[in-house]
Amino acid sequence: MKALVWIVRPGPEVLLLKRPERRGGGEHPVTGKADDGEKPLACAEREAFEETGLRGDVEPLHVVHRYRAKKGDFEEHAFLLKVPRKAEPQLSSEHISFRWASPDEALAALHWKAHRETLEAALKKL
């Protein structure tokens, strides 16, 4: 099981995290694999904090997608984390940079259909 977390601050502005080329490159939301026995919400909260240092109320988007990758089959649960206007991430080593983007800019930057669909669901919750 995996979690995907869109982090949004008032504006709205969407946090996009840039991965290094060795990890596929591109701009993404927070994503991560659950620890053994970890529930989706707990995974989302932990991954968001580990990758960005940001905390807050994490809301389920009630969107789950399944996909096959080199490491097997995955089920990814999507969440929204709303942070204050002046929130700034402290990136982990998983990412090389970040930017706050408008919803249109963020949607245009995404390569994966599931990322676009989950961001659209997150924006509807705002």
C-alpha cells in the first residue's frame, strides 16, 4: 500500500516536489510506501512530514488507484494536506527542489494521469 499527498496552501498554491533524475525526475506530490501494518492515513501523515517537514490535518480524497511497477502491484490512497499561507517545506534527500504552483500550473506539470486525477479531487475539496 502507498499514499499520495497533495499539499496545498491558501491561494490556492500546490506544492510540487522535483525528484532527481536517478529517481525518475519530474514534479510530483508526496508519495510513499506504507510500513508493515501501517494504515493509509498514518502513512500519508508520516510521508508528508518525512519528505517536507510539514504537518496538519490530512484528509482522505477517497481516490484509490492501482498500478503495476517493477517492484510489484500497488494500491495508492490519495490525501490532501492543507497548510498555512506562509508554510515552507524542508525537503528530504528524496527531492532536489520544490515550487508552489497555481492549480493550472501544477496540472500542466504532471505526467501521470493518476496525479492529475487526485489533484483535481484535492482542489474540489478546498
